[in-house]
Amino acid sequence: MAKIQAHYDGAVIGGGIAGMQAALDLAGQGFRVLLVEREPSIGGIMVGLNKVFPTLDCSSCICTPRMAEAAHHERIDLLTYTEVEEVRRTDGHFTLRLLKKPRYVVEEDCIGCGKCEQACDWFVPHEFDYGLGARKAIYIPHGNAIPQLPVLDPEHCMFDGACARVCPKNCIDFLQQPERLEVKAGSVIIATGLKLTPMEAKKEYGGGRYANVISPLLMERMQSSNGPTGHVMRPSDGRIPRSVAYVQCAGSRDRTIGVPYCSRVCCMYALKQAILIRQHHPGTEVTLYYMDIRAFGKGYEQFFRRALAEGVRVVKAKVGRITEEPDGDLVLRVELIDEGGRVAEIRHDLVVLSQGLIPAWRPVGIVPARLDEDGFFEVPEVTTRPANSSVDGIFVAGVATGPKDIPDSIVEAGAAAMEAAMYLDRISRVEAEEAAMSEVSND
Ligand SMILES: Cc1cc2nc3c(=O)[nH]c(=O)nc-3n(C[C@H](O)[C@H](O)[C@H](O)COP(=O)(O)OP(=O)(O)OC[C@H]3O[C@@H](n4cnc5c(N)ncnc54)[C@H](O)[C@@H]3O)c2cc1C
């Protein structure tokens, strides 16, 4: 574990692209920063993506240098696999109560050689590949993980000691316990990001029940060159699909599932994945069933036009129901809006549900900053101070405040770091003035 100080200028909660950028920008201005991530590696959603819209640049090629920079910055201390149990305001600063979860590996001694992983005989579906690939019971989270340290999963470990026997540094510790830490910080930046609406949220689509109805994050991993398959395939039989359907708004703009808002990035990630499917498998048809195409960012409308030019079909339709055929194909019952509401049944062999974005962390009663009615962090002055929470000294960035893409998350992270720097400067000037006043009155 990194050597942790008792006091930091800033604590950043969440090590996705927004949190890393905020930590780097604050540290770049000379402040000492603690970056806290609850997973065993930093990187958030971005490190698992294949390519990014609208440029189709490799996602991990952009993300991993930032991960390395954040982890090795001289003014940033990194705490991974750590939960934030409480943030409270205590005379002029914030106190964070943290729970460092056991990796069952002595972090300071481990050299990340991976021998423990190789020696382990137990395979488990890999969370990073959304269950399609496998990992061991002791494993380095993925090839680009930072830190490159293994974590032991006690639920699947047989405790046969195979990993401990091969460890050259003797650093497997089956008895490691959770560790409680308390640190103080002058300011806090919350960048805890997103998770997707559950696959099962719309029961009529069969998500979680039908093997060939999949999540867009699984599609990202299948399309990644370092993913579990290296190409798009049907989970049921491993076949390259001939016709793929995207169901848009399959977890957004829907009051019945408690997500009334637009998740902003789904049209774009679906178009991106569709273009890439067409490039890799030109014989495969891709159809997006959509209500509106929201291509809101710089170059995004052009990206939509490019998708059409590259043969992606878009159909304005409402998907009412999906049923599964015995061979694993899916039949979509759709209301074709441009055909006067005609109802049709259309067969595809793979369906991607464009799930919506919801907050990954909804702390109630343990963080003084308020949440909005959708569970994201409230931004009271959203037009003029988009990185300020409801509490002076706590700033927010990325999807923690609402759905957004990577460029907007990075811009907001910069704004949060700048607001935190100005806040710290203001606080230290007030403290200096108060100290000077009390010296005068003592004289
Ligand atoms: C399928 C899909 C494809 C996408 N493709 C693109 C694309 O091509 N281009 C683009 O611009 N955008 C894309 N996006 C959007 C992009 O993923 C987000 O904009 C970006 O990940 C937001 O970054 P973030 O740091 O706010 O959140 P995240 O990436 O979610 O990072 C948040 C981090 O905080 C950690 N965390 C959460 N809670 C806590 C806690 N309590 N304590 C400590 N740590 C915590 C998480 O573990 C995570 O590491 C896509 C999204 C999806 C779902």
C-alpha cells in the first residue's frame, strides 16, 4: 500500500478518466492529492472500451498513459481497492473514513510477476470481460491494470496454497484483514462515474435471460483486440452474427424504470460499435431501432452521417418485445413510426440493448453533498459553476453529476481541479489573516 499521509490538500474519490484528470490537474498546480478507487485498478469504464467516438482512437492507448501518470505522480498518492465509508466536515477541512479491502497480497512486497496467477488452477468468469472471458481466483485485474498487483477472490479460492508456494517474495497473506484509515483533506473532488441500468430493467427485452441479448459493454470487450474473443460473436454458439440489432433507449427516457432522462452517449456508442462491426464483418447487417438520434457533440453529426454511408441502417421504431427462437435468434416486435405505426416482427441473430447510465455511487447520509432526484450529485449552479456541489469545498466531475462523454468528463475534471485550487487558496488566505489578527490582538 502506498504510504498515506494524515493530511492532503485534495482527496479525489473515483479513479476513472474524470478522477484521474482532476487529480493530475490539482497535483499539477502544486497540491498534494490522495486518489481513492474502490476497484483493484484505476481506469474506470474507459480502460475497458475498444475505440472512442468520434475519432475511433484506441481507448486504452489514451487512458493507460494517464493511469500511469496518476499512479507515479510525485504529489499523488493512490489507494486502490478502498471504499469511502464517510466524508464529514470538521473545522475547516474534511475527514474521510476509508476501508482498505484485503487483496490477500502484501502490496509493498509484490513485484507483479504474475506467478501466483499462473499457479492457480481455479477459473472464474471474468468481470472485466462481462463474464465472457475467464480469470483465476488470484488475478491481476487485466493487462493494463494499474497497479499491476494481483487480488485474491476469497469466494472462489480453494486455499490450497499453490499461489503462496510459487511467490518469490512470499507476499501472499491469506489472513490479511480489512484496514480502516482516516485522512484529512482540505477539499474533496467526487468523480465516481457510472454503471449501466440493469439488463433486466425492461423484462420484455429478455436481457439477462436470452444468451444473445447482450450489453454494450460486453460488445466493447468483444470488439477489443485484447478482449476475450477478438471479434464479435454470439454468446450462445460462438457464431459470427449475420444481423445485429441495437435497441436504443433500452434503459433511458423511461419513467417506468425510474430513468426519465436521456443518457446522452448511447446513440454515439451504438453508432461507433455499428461502424466497427461493419468494418470487421462487412457481410453483417447492423440496424439501430431508435426514437431520436442525439448526436450532440463536436463532429458527432458527421459521425452519424459516416455510419449511414458505411451501411448502418437506422429505423425509427419502438421495440415492444423481444422473443427468443429455439436456435437462439431473436424476434423483435416493432412499431415502425415512419410507416404510420405498422407493427412488424423482424428477426436478428444478436441484439445489443443500449442501456442507460446511472450513478455508480449514491451515498446517502455519509457525504454532506446532496444528490439530485436521479441520484447524481446535485450541481446547484449548473449553468455557471458546473463543477460545484451543494457543499463549499466539495467539487464534482464526470458522470457523477450526470451522463456525459469522455471529452466533457475531462473538461469538467479540469474545472473541478481549478475550483478546488481556488478554494484551497481562499481558505489558506483566510487562515493566514486570522492568524495575523490573533497575533495582533495577543500583542
Ligand atoms: C458502452 C459504452 C461506450 C462508451 N463509449 C464512449 C466513447 O466511445 N467515447 C466517449 O467519449 N464516451 C464513451 N462512453 C462514455 C464514457 O464511458 C464516460 O464518459 C466516462 O467513462 C466517464 O468517466 P468517469 O470518470 O466520470 O466515470 P467512470 O469511468 O465510471 O469512472 C468512475 C470510477 O470511480 C470509481 N468509483 C465509483 N464509486 C466509487 C467509490 N464510492 N469510491 C471510490 N471509487 C469509486 C469506479 O470504480 C470507477 O473507476 C461510453 C460509455 C459506455 C457505457
